[in-house]
Amino acid sequence: MAAPVPNKPSEFDAALTRVEQALAEVGAHLAQGQASELERACQILQGTMLDCSRVDARWLQSLSSGNALKTRLSVVRAGIAQVREHMARRAAAVQRSLQILLPTQAAATYGRGPAAYGTGQKSAASFTSLSA
């Protein structure tokens, strides 16, 4: 169930605080490598960010005259970018590990499969004439 649209400074502040807490929890679970807890924390972060994003942009512009709010929003933005980067690095490391542990055997759909010198090698021979 979605939270109400924040339309007061205190409501937006509370929603932003929930986003900051959820982001910190995601970072902690990512550092510890707890996959199930990380998934749960990411779902919570997504929900809190959606709740926070429902605010009217015009209302937010009138509110964002203070430097404290701008600083908090930039910290959240940087934190999300950092979490995305860490997740991408973790995913790449897992993919490399899986490729080492479980190498894929590419089955050929047509032909005999890979050539003697690997896939993608072309024949050096050429036909000068074809006759029947």
C-alpha cells in the first residue's frame, strides 16, 4: 500500500528520512553479501523512493530553497549511484566465477561445431570454378 503524497515539509522530511535509512540498510547488506536480506532491503528502498517521488515538483521547488534539503538530496543521489555501481561490480564478479565453475558448451546448430582454431575461423581455401 502506497504512502500518502507528501505535501507538508514534515511529511517530505519523514519520507526522505525513510529513504536514507533504507539506502543505508541496502549498503550494509551489500557489503555483507547477504543476498536474501539485500533483496528485501532493495524492495523497501524502492517503495520508499516511490513514496518520496510522489511529491509535486512545484511544491518541492518552493521548498528546496534551503541548503540542508539540497545537501540531503544530493547525498541520497550519490548513495544510490554508489549502490548501483557496487551491485554491478558484484554481479560481474559472480558472472566471472560462474563462468569458471560452470563453463558453457556452445552447441552448434548447423555444421560440426567450432573449427580447429576456435570459433569464427574462415577457411583459407578458395574455389576458382565450380562445375557439375
